Amino acid sequence: MHANTPKLPVRQLLILAICRFAEPIAVTSYLPYLPEMIESVGVPKAEVAQWAGLTTAVFSFAQAAMAVYWGTTSDRFGRKPIILLGLICTMVLSLAFGLSKSLPVLVGCRAMIGLMNGNVGIIRTMVAEMVQDKALQPRAFSVMPMVWTVGSVIGPAFGGSLARPAEKYPEIFGRSKFFREYPFVLPNIAAGIFFLVGITTGYLFLHETLAAKKGHRDSGLVLGQLLTRPCTRRCKTSIGRATDNERTPLLGGEQEIAKSPQDISRTITSRWRDILNPQSALILTAYASMSVHTMAYESLLPVFLHSPPQHFQDNLDVQLPFKFVGGFGMDSQEIGMYYTLTGIVGMVVQFYVFPACATRFGVLKCVKATSIAYPVLYLLTPYVALVPESMRSVTIFFLILIKLTAAIFNFPSLTILLTNSASSLSILGTLNGVATSVSAIGRAAGPAMLGPIFSLGVRAGYIIIPWWSLTCIAVISAIPVPWIVEGDGFQAQSTDELEPEPEESAAESHPAKHPGNQRRG
């Protein structure tokens, strides 16, 4: 392999992953116990689905309101400080959510978490700034979703097993007045530990990727270097000069990007027409519309699994195959177990299966395949209640796994397509802020619409109503997909300013015909 072949910045991606890790835990841990938590504040059982949807929706609406602001703020002040601020705010507000004793406080905490954290788009921007080579993008852009998958394994497990600890573990927590008074705070305390690890790691070791801020003094990095200096000296002695330093330009890039007057000037003068070019707008439309049905499904499935089962034999209220209402009567611990098991399998799919498929077939074909799979999945979901009891566990497992696999293929692929539709590296912070905002609107709209529809379907005796409504939304969301084109990326528009690509390097990485593939001597 050629010496100048681009490589993934493994250490910085790992540090960014550690920073990211606590957020999926905080976001997913409440899903298994949310129906019980809503019931505990006095909401009637018939309205639980409605309020579960609205609780999820306010978080996404709030995130949508602030995502572009956080993106543009990171373009001005740097990615690292905004990410650390978002982590701190999320940690504090998650604890407040766990301590909530009334519906307004519960909903308000979820809204504030959305307002104070725009890290989704900023982290995507950092990954894009670290990895500009198209051949490396499928694996690079699968790292943060894999972190989300791992967090979504631990999160529901924490939420399901640590909620109501005084009842589940009386020998340990039974005498604690605090945990009897606040039965849902322990999962958030556990998440807070991960937040502290992420904040500390990011402050000490995460490098800034915004070109305009790379030369500035970072007190956190200075402290991190002081703390790790003994280990660094030993490593240098044993390894010598064989290993690249983390600060070595990834694609001929760090120093080159920092000195590029074009990037600096475009940061100042970029306009919305540069950000929302036709392809970017089309991808954002697909991203938002797919967020509607995927998040609605995520919010409805725990309610469906928690709903009491219905007896189908000799029941006058049941008229198969359309009129029936079936649930499984699961508690939060059982629901969390299913999410954990499927998440473990999802980790393998995320880091091995998706990059291989994306490399072989292309990310656009992955999006097209999932846009077909979603409607079929939603159409069949309510009929899981009719499966014989001996097969229900396996059926529910594969139901959740198929949905997870579709999301693993869909959203990283859309993120890569969006990144490569950008006209300049300097606008990625704002573009990803817009992406976070529109997807948050979709994630808010889905649960907000489908929660009441779910309650209506249960009252009417037709559990298929919310799921088939999701099917219709999924079909509509697939409409923009045939018009999406896989772009060459922002680098292709700057080739006239750069040296010709060496033939040997081009032969080794044909899909990535970008100036970033060059190492300058």
C-alpha cells in the first residue's frame, strides 16, 4: 500500500466517540419506563400513548428550534466548546428529568434538553472535517451511529433495570426514602457518570477541527498533555518514529485547510444558496420525512409492548384481520431486555455489515433499499400480536432488529450524501445544523401525530390504525429518493487550485478523486 494512503484518525474518532457515548444512553434509557413514569404522575392509562408521544415530540421541537443556532455558533467559536457545553447541559437536565414529579416538569425537562444540545450536527461536522476521503467515509460515518447503537443497548438496559429500584431491589434500595420518592432518577444518575467521563475526556484530549480555531491555545489539551506526558515519553521510546502522530495531517489536510483563504472567506461570505443547493435541499427533505416515521415508531413501540394483551377467541370485539387490539403487557425491564439484545446484534451490523454494503453497492442504494423496507415493516407490525405465544419473543426480537438495521443503513447513508452535497467544508457546521433542525422537526412531528392516533385506534378497537398511518407516511417519505444523486463532495470543486493527483494514489483509491488524497511533501 502506498505510504501516503489516507488513514482514519483513529484516536480522535475514539475520543469523539467517548464524548458522544453518554447522549444515546440519556436519550434511550427513558423509553422503557416512560409509560410507567407518565402513569405515576396521574395520567390515565388511555392517554399514556398520547403523552408519551408529546413528551418525545417536545424534545425534538426544541432541538429543531436551536440546532441551526448551535451549528452556526460552532462555525464561529469552534466545535469543541459547543460540544462540551451541550454535554454539561444534557447531564444536568437529565438528572432533573429523573427527579420530575409532575407532568409539566417532566415535559419541560425534555424540552430543555433539546434546546441546550445541538451536538448531533456538530459531531457530524467534526467527522466530516476529519475524514474528507470518500473511500473512508462509510467507515468513518458509521462510528458515531455505532456509538449510538452501543448506547442504545446500555440505555434501555439501565432504564429498564434501574427504574423503580426500591421495588425491584428491596434488599439494596428498599430502605432508601430517596429512591422510593424518586423511582426514576437512578438511570439518569448512571447516565451522569458517563457524561462526566465524556466531558473530562473531551476537555483534555479532543482536538478542534474548525480551521479558523486550530492555531489557538487550548488549555484543556495543555492539561491533557501534562497528565499523559510520562506515558507519551515511554510510548515514543518504544515505538520511535514508526507511528504517525495524531497531529499529522490526515489527508494532506490539517495545515492545508487551516491556511486556505478560500475556506476562511467562504465562512464569512457563505449564503443560504450555498448551503441549500438543490441536492442538499432534496436530501434534507428525505432526511426530515424519514425522521417522522422512524421516531414515531420508536415512541409507539414501547407503548404497544406495554399495552395489555387481548384475548382473540370468542371475543365479539375482535374481527380479524382488521379489528383487534393487542399488546403484550410487558414491564420496563422486559422491554429494555429486547432493546439490549437487538442492540448487541446491531453493533455488528453497524460497524461491519453497513460499511461493507455501502462500499460495494454505494450509500444511495442503501437509502433506496431502506425506503422500501420501512413501509413493509410498519404494515406488518400490528400483526405480531396475532403470533402464537410460543413464537412471540422471537418475532418481537426480529421486529426490533429489522427496524434497527434499516436505521443503521438509512441515516448514516443520508449523512454521507448530505456531506458530499456541500459546496464547501466551511459551511458544514451550518448545513449539519440545518439537518439536525429539520430531522428534529420530523422526529417531533411523528410522535406528536401518532400518539393521539394510537390512542384513537385503541379506543376504536383498531390497532392497525397507527401502524398503517406510519406505512402511508413511509411511502410518502420515499418519494424524493429517486431524484437524489450521489455527489463528489466539496473537494471536487476546488481541484483547479491544487496539484494534479499522483497516478499511483489515484489507482489505489479510485472513488476518492479529491485533492485531500494528496500528501504534500
